[in-house]
Amino acid sequence: MTVFAIGMVGSTRRLGFWATILLSIVLTPIGGFIAALISGRRRPKKRKAQKK
């Protein structure tokens, strides 16, 4: 359950949901959480100019 919660934190980060879950399993949940925090936030996607 803890790994899933940390995956949710990672879904807003550069690592993403699945990579954070994998790291939480391999490194323990605390290690996965720290890795997700270090990875930084995702960059917002740029919108394309609308054609008229």
C-alpha cells in the first residue's frame, strides 16, 4: 500500500508513476520517495498555436 502511495507522488514528477513504484520496491519505500522528490516536477507541455 505504501509503494502505491509513493507511486502517486511520483506521477507528478519526472520519473513517473511506474518508475517510482519500481524504485520503491528495489530501494525500499523511503528510497523511492527520496528519488521521486529529487527528480523534480514535470515540465508543462507547450500548447500548439491554434489554426484558424
